[in-house]
Amino acid sequence: MTKPSDPVLHDPAWLGRVFWLLAALLLAWPLLRATEFNPATLLEPQALKVSGQFLASFWPLRWDAPFLLQLAQDSWRTVAMATAGLTLGFVLAVPLTLLAVDRLSISVLSGRMARLPARVRQLARWLAIVLRSIPELVWALVFVRVVGLGPTAGVLAIALTYGGLLGKVYADILESGEAEPAQALLRNGSGRLQAFFYALLPSHAAELASYTVYRWECAIRSSVVLGFVGAGGLGQSMDSSMKMFNGAEVASMLLVFMGLVALADALSRWLREALA
């Protein structure tokens, strides 16, 4: 019978795990203090009373025909905003990716990339950094002032932020695989696009498609948030219902929103299996 002190049951790395756990807690404490994080405020009597009243208003759900029709229209606008924004972001990300990937450079075959191609690739990566560093909510606030209220501002906001995100991640994915197939095509006279379509893309298609669908799911969530600043769709209707403390409408919208996210997740899983 194995005793508790038996070396078989002893974890040789327990001391290191305890050390890093304590270090993480010591690091988290000043961060929580700096943000004035105090979960005890959620348990104050007034906070509990307001939260309880709002949650109690979630039932019964509102399912009358006029509201369902409006909910369907808002949901369609939300999906359309996310899809259009991601499509424009994809159009922006593809050239950024092709410019940023070192493995599509012909000059690098000699051992060192030429100065001009290196600068072009660095500029492409900097542009992707600029686009993705500004949140889509900030872009939406800017475009609401330029084009007015409505989904157009949301589409443009998602396009710019997600263009930078997709361009950066696409480039990292293409750089993570083996370089020999693309370099072999380039050495034998193929163009950069041929090396991309026949060497890089086939080996990374499943990962690229999966990430793109995941970003579409994120774009749906972002489009709901953008509605709170006037970009239209489900978020704008939810904002109005929350301001009126109409919990029945909010609960119905949340259920529809969760259904949209679940649908996007199912599509992503099916696409990964189809491309596997």
C-alpha cells in the first residue's frame, strides 16, 4: 500500500507552483487597489435592491408580434453590420498580410532581405498596429460624428479595427509554418501570389478560416456594443430598453444575442471539421 510520504505521490514541482501562485497574488493586489476594485459594493443593501428589482422584471419575457418583428429586424441589422464590417476588414487585411509576410519576399532567398522590401513590410505591420490599437468603440464615436447615427458608423468601425487584427494574426499564422515550400516555388520562378496560393494557403487554410469565423463571432458582439453609441442594431434597442428599465425586453434581446453567438460558434466548429 502506498503511503502519503511515498515519492510516487510527491509532486517535485509543488514548491515552484506555490511560489508563482504567491507571486501572482502579490502582483494582483496592488493592481486591484489601483483600480479601486471593491466587490463588496455589490452586496450593499441598495445595490441588491436595485439589482433584484431589475432582474425580477426579466420575467415574463416579451414575445408579442410587434416586438418580435422589431427584434428580428434589429438582429438582422446586427448580423449585417458585423458581416459587412468583417468583410471590409478582410479586404483590408489581405494586402496587409501579403506585404507583411517575410516568406513571400524574393530578396530574402539570398539570405538577407533587401532594404526597400524590409521597410515596406515594417510599414505594413505598423499600419496593422495602428488600426488594431484603436478600439472599434472609439472609431464608432468618430464615424457617428462624420456619417451620423446608424449602422454605417458601426460597419466602418469594425472594418478598421478588424482589418488590423486580421492582418496581424494572418501574418503570424503564415509565418508559423514551414518556409521551404514557398521558398522552393520562389526559387523556381513562381510569383509571390503563386507561392501564397499553392504553398502557404493550403497548409494554413483551416487555421485561417477558423480564426476568421471566430472574429465574425467577435464582430457580432462588437456590433451590439457599438449600438450603445448610436450605431444601430440590437445594441441601440437594448440601450433604449435598459434606460427605460424594461427588463422583459432586455431579457428577450439577450436570449436572441446568445443564440446568434451560439450559431457563430457552431458555424466555426463545422468549418474547422470541413477543412480538417
